[in-house]
Amino acid sequence: MNLPSALKVIQQAEGSYKKRKTALQRTGQYLLEILDFGCDFSYGLVICPFIRFPKAYANLIGFAEKSGNLESCLSYLKEKYERNQRNREQLAEASVYPLFVIVLAVILVFLLFVFGEKILGSEVITEGVRENLFSGSLSAFGILVIFCFFAIWMIQRLFRNNNLYEAFLAAGFLTKSGMCMADAVGFAAEILGPETKEGLLFEEAREKLSWGISLKDSFVRKDDGSDKRLNSQMNKAFCYVEFSGGNEAFEKVAAWIDSRDSVFRKYFFKLIEPAFILGTGVFLMVFLLNLVMPFLNGNLPGF
């Protein structure tokens, strides 16, 4: 199937039962019109008003059009978004059990706070108990919020897309497609962002490669103390590439980064359930201690 035929399929992807066209259908129709006017497909992606395509990917499509590798380029982008989808699914999978435990604990506390007098009786839920119950609820929920904030930050950090991996993978794809190494590294710098440490590293490597410096020496720089961790990663990665040999250096580095991240995620999956059970236990302990304290202090009649 050629490109116009594929766009026609996208144009009708949602079927005719919907009266209003979706952004996907409008985009397919718009890109078809762009091609009919004799403009490039990549230009249509840049100016498309219905879906905002990243500039870096439009540039990648433009290179693929000139080199005749449009099909492989679209397959590469498809695989990239499939990886993004898998990361989101892993993030959701890691969050289901903890969220269930936390929501259940919150519901039980809410029911006890609102209907405690009916459940336990007015002789048990006195004014002193209710005050301690309220203060305990605030303390417990404060601890729970802090714990959840830290846990969500950790989950997002571990399951977000690794831009360094994506940059090396893109550079590997571009060099295999015929782009010179310096330009491929420059494109990878756009993916990372010129304001990031990794982006600056790739931009420096692009300049060195354009001067004729070797690949390993272009990426490995002297450790000036600015970012020891990143320098160490690059030294290890290109050391492996140097010993393994071959021309697929960027893809080998990307595979090494991916395998290292997979190990971290594997151990995190094993720790996430007990960690959230511990956090929920602390939440319930703080709440119940404030509930039981009046009994221990003799505030209730008969004690």
C-alpha cells in the first residue's frame, strides 16, 4: 500500500457512524490534500493543525523521504510509540495494587469517622474520642499524602521513557539508513533537548565527529566533576562497544542501557507491594493509636 492509500484508510479509520470527524480522520484528509498540492509529507506534518507532531520526527520523516526509507522510518516511529505504550501499561500495573490498598484504607477510616457512633455506639464514640479521631485522621492523611507523593515520584522516574536510550536508538537507525554519523548524533541531541546534560554531551560529540575525531573519543570526555555519573555511563558504554566491535555502535549502547533499566524495574516490581503495605500500615497505625488513646487514658465511662 502506498502513502496516499494509507492516508485514505486513516481518513476513514473511525467509520461512518460518527457524524463528526475525529482529529485522526481530519489529519488523514489534510495530509492527503498536502500531497495532492505536490508538497512533501514531512511538510504536512509540520503545519498540520489537528495533531501536533514533534518537530524532530517531522525532520526524521523528511530525511526518510529523501533517502527512500520512509517505510522503515514509519516502522521505527511505530515501535517507539509501542514502547511508550508498554511503559504506560507497566506504570498502571505497578499502581493498581497500591492504589487499591490505599483507597480501601481511606474508605474504612471515612466510614469509621462518619458512622462510628452508629456502628460502635454513642457510649464509645464520646466527644474526646471524636476529637482524637479528627486529629488522628489529619496526621494519618498527612503521612499518607507524603508517602504517596514520594512513591508516585519513584514510579514515574523508573517507568518513564529513557531519553538516552531513545537517542542512541535513533542515532543507530539514522546511521543504518545512510545519514552521516555527525548528523545522526545531532538529531539525537534534539530528542534529548539542547538544554539537558545529555543533549549537551551529544552536541559536543556532533562537533567532534564533524572534525574527524573517532566515535569513542567524541563521546568520552574528561571527568571535570560536572557530571561524574553521566561520564561513567558513557565510558562503560563505549568501552563495551569497542570490545564487541562492529558498526552498530549506537544500537549496542541502546541495548546495554535498556538491559540495565530492565534490571532496576525487575527489582522495583518485587519491592513495590511490601513498600505500599508498609506505608498503608503506618497510616492505619497512626489513625488507630489516636482512636485507642482515649481508652488507654481512661476517658471513657467505666474505664
